[in-house]
Amino acid sequence: MYRILMVCHGNICRSPMAEFVLRDMVAKQGRSDEFFIRSCATSTEEIGNPVHYGTRRKLLQVGISCEGKTAVQMTKADYEKYDYIIAMDENNIRNILRIIKSDPQNKVSLLLDFAGEHRNIADPWYTGDFDTTYIDVVKGCTALLEKL
């Protein structure tokens, strides 16, 4: 089983979008039993809050529900629980490493690394552009799934 943790700053925009997009992709391939996919935050700012309305709206436009998801924070113990710890941007990677202390198994990466593009996924909390974020998330999730 592949255990995947999607990570962003607050766990209300990008990482839940990636979590539910990837869940939808594996379900459509009939592979849900091969994956355990979750998302979390590196900060405490949004803990307990629901997914941002912009992410919820974008996911609903493409037929994906994220109902019931609330923000949770990453813990050091997550390093042992997951095979892949996938960040949305470089700041997330720095914060992940602050939490886990080191990455001896090279589990931490950027989502778009899987698509051969070492770059950040823009945070729609600041840009307001959930469409572009969605396009990048789909690109990264598609490439990740092809790798697995």
C-alpha cells in the first residue's frame, strides 16, 4: 500500500485539493485499496477549520467532494507513517524538515517534481487563482500516479 501525505502551510487550500484529486484519480482507476492518502499543515493557523471555500468550489466543479475534511497539523511521527511526504512549495519543505528533523529515506519532495518541474504550486489563499492551482495539482498527481 502506498501511504501519501500532501502538505501545505494551512491544510485548507492546496494540500486538501491534492489529497482529494489523487483520491479521485485512484478511485477512478479502481485502485483505492492500494492507497492511503491524507493531507496536513505545517502551521497551526487553520487547525480544525474546513477546506477553503475556493478549493471546495473548484473541487465541486469537477465532481469531487472534500466534505468533512478539517485542517490538521503534521507531526514528527508522520515520517514513519507515510512513504511519500509531498509539499506544495519550498517553504513547506523547510517547515516539514523543521518538524521531522531529517529525511534519511528521501520521502520529502515537491508535488511538481513528479512531473519533472521543480517549482512551487502557487497558494490560492494569496493569488485567488484556484483554477491555476488545480491545473498544477492535477499535473503533479497525474505524474505521481504514473510513477506508482
